[in-house]
Amino acid sequence: MTKDVKSNLITYLFFLFIAGLGIYWGNAYVSDFKYIRIWDYTNILFLLIGVPFLLLQSKAKLPDFWQLEISNKNRFLFPIAIGLLFGILDILIFKVILHPQPYPELPPFTQPFPYSIFLYFSGAFEVEVFYRLIPLTIILLFASWFRKGKNYMVIFWIGALLTAVREPIEQIPQGGFLLVTYAIITGLLMNFLQAIWYKKAGFLASLSIRLGHYLIWHILLGIYIEHWEILK
């Protein structure tokens, strides 16, 4: 086992540990909140499905999590900035324009702080494992093998598009044509960019885009609603 693969495994296990802390916190301290969302420990067991794919990143011509050739600007800074932009857009549309009035209680897409940090980190991690890590590794392993990799980039772009389509289809909001169009386009674009950054800078870059989005849309908006709108 190479040093890079060991780093993949250690990082992945650390993320599972954070998810476990979130489960404990949710059950011990915030379980009486309305709309509270608490993981079950079976969620962590389910995420173990992703472990074998940590060994296959280089074989699929994907960067390992902490590959030295990848700068932290590309691994974290630029991806987080992309996610923040999508989060700001969502707040402008869904909060500022569509729901300017104060919420009387935390809406279902937010959670009490600081528990929200654990839940939405774990949620972002889970989404990226099953939307990116597993499917794109499988697709790009095939791309590396098929015709000895001659069509690798063609297959990558197909895989990037296919993995980008899933989330916006699953989360089409109720509303008018313009709202649905906005949700589909931004969802498709963010997921497509995540696939590109996964190929460019590895799984942590893809995860960082989602974490940037969740930081604005789920966590900071939740803090604002909880401490400014509800307490007024």
C-alpha cells in the first residue's frame, strides 16, 4: 500500500469519525428540535462501501486525496470559492427574493448550530461518495482499460455529465417554470464543475465545492434564522 493510499484511508476514516460525533451530538443534545435530522450508525456502515475505491484512484487516473503535485489552492481554496458562489445565489433566490419574511422556526433545510456543522459536513461527504467517488472511479477505470485509454477523456466527459444530472433531477423544487429552471441549471452546473475538479485535484476538491455551498446555504443561513429572525 502506497503512502498516498494510506493518506486516502486515514482521511476517509477521519470523516467517518466526524459523522459519528454528529450522531452522538444529535441524539444527546438536539433531538427535541422540530425538523431535526439525525443520522443512524448504519449510515456510517453504508459509507464503508466507498473504502475499496480509495485504493483505485491512481489506477483510474484520478489524483489521490493529498497528492503532492496538487496545490492546496486547487484542492481547497478555488473549489470552496465556487461552492460559496452557488450558496450566495441560492440565498438571493430562495431567501431574499422568494421568502424575505422572517421564519418563525428553523426550516427543514437548516439545523440548530453548531450541530449543523456535523450534519452538513457528513451529508456533503455522503453525497460526494455516492455521486462522485464511486461512480466516477468506476467509469474512469473502464476508460483507462477501454482501448488502452484512447477514449479516456471522451468517457470522462460523458461520466461527468451523467453524474451531474442525478442531483438536480432528484431535487426538483415545487414552483414556477423559472424557479425550476434555475434549480436544474445551477444544480447541473455545480455537479458538473465538481466532476471537473475531482479529475483536476481529487476527491477533496469536489467535496470542498459542496462544503462551500452548504456553509452558506445550510449553516450560515441557519445561524441567521436561528439567532436573528426567530429571536426577534
